Amino acid sequence: MRPLRYSINVSLDGCVDHMAGNPDEETHHHAAQTIASADAIILGCTTYELMEFWRTAEDLPPWMRPFQETMNAAKKYLVSSTREPDGWNTEALTGDPVEAVRRLKEQPGGALYVGGVTLPRALADAGLIDEYEFVVYPTLVGHGPWLFEGLAEPLNLRHVGTTEFASGARAERYVPVIKNSGSHSV
């Protein structure tokens, strides 16, 4: 089964508002590597539309261009009941989102990545995420949206690695200790 990995930027107080962090050259490079290492990325409509900025952005600082190139080249799956793909290496995942991702994981291929807030929460509830990466910015925001707000039940994780950045941000990686499906340690 293909591994499904989740990566998101988050403040120290758990805010996942994409405007709350302070991305820099090093964290952008890390994000580009993360996306490039996947066979495909899976995005809900809100995250897909946020990422579309990179589709046509101009006059970017040189250090942002590798992320843009990686994002534009990536195979994408869109999970949405309100939007159809319109190119950009994107294919629709139709039907129940959890079942659609489960079927995608069962297909031959390499790692898949998921981004966003709502879709990953549903996938975590279903026990489909194999690795979590939280790029934690040393910032207190004081508002949401909050990381995994509304998760059906606690999910125990085991720390498997940390990458520290000069800015003070840290990419912390975790795997589920016991998946919701009842299987044991990954």
C-alpha cells in the first residue's frame, strides 16, 4: 500500500492559518523537496485554491521559484464536490473522499502527500495517514483555525525525526503508534 504523508505549517499555539507563519528560503526549499518526493499530492478545494497562487505568480523572489516550479510540476488530485480540475496536472477524486483516498493508496506507485486542514482530519480519523510532518513556527497567533480541531478521537503518535531551520522553525515528523484501523505500530 502506498504511504500517505501529511505536512502542514503550524504556529506554536496550533494555528494552521497559512498567513500566520513566516516562511523563508529554507522552509520553502524544504516544502519543495517534500512535494518533489511524492508521486502526487492530494488537496481539498480550499487548499487547492490557495496553492493556485503558484500557478501564475510572477515577480517572485528567486528563492521562491523552486517551490513554484515543484508545485506546478506535481501531479495533483483534487477532492471537491464544487470544483472540477482545469488542467494544472490535476485529476478529480470523486465520491466519498475517504474511500477515494483509500483506493488511491491501494494503487501501485510511490508516496502520496496530503495538505490542508479538513480533508487530512477526515483521513486521520480513518487511519489513512502514515506519517505527519508539522513545520512549527516559533510564533503565537492567538486564533484558529486549529490543528486537527474536531478530531473524532485522540491519535497517539511517535516522534521519528526533526529538522531544525535557522529561523527557529522545526519540521517535526511523527507516525501513528496505533492506527485507527486497529493495526499496530508502523
